[in-house]
Amino acid sequence: MRVKCVLCDKIEKLEDFDPLAKRLRNRPIHTYMCESCDDRIAERTVKRKASGLFTTPNPQKEESDWP
């Protein structure tokens, strides 16, 4: 199966029976990112987390009156 990276438009080939290929075939909402783009994003995310300015949204829990 031929796939195209959504960030750099690099075309790669996946084995037809690879779980990732099956996921991409059966669920069109899933997108493919090549390994170099994935590593680059992971590296930048780690840098942001280390800077202390990276926050994840935490939903506010509402307290219930039920015991």
C-alpha cells in the first residue's frame, strides 16, 4: 500500500497486512505521518514540556450532591 505523509508529502510503501495499513484503509479519518516527521514532532513536544509552558487542559470536575 502506498501512503503519503500529511506534513512533508513523502510517499512510502507499507506492507498490505501491516496493522497501520489496515487502519488507514478501514478508517479514512486516520492519517499517515512518516517516521522523520513523527520524530520531529515528538522532539519538539518534549522540549515544550521541559520548558514548563506546556499545559494540558484538565476538565473541571463538578461535585455532585448525591452521596
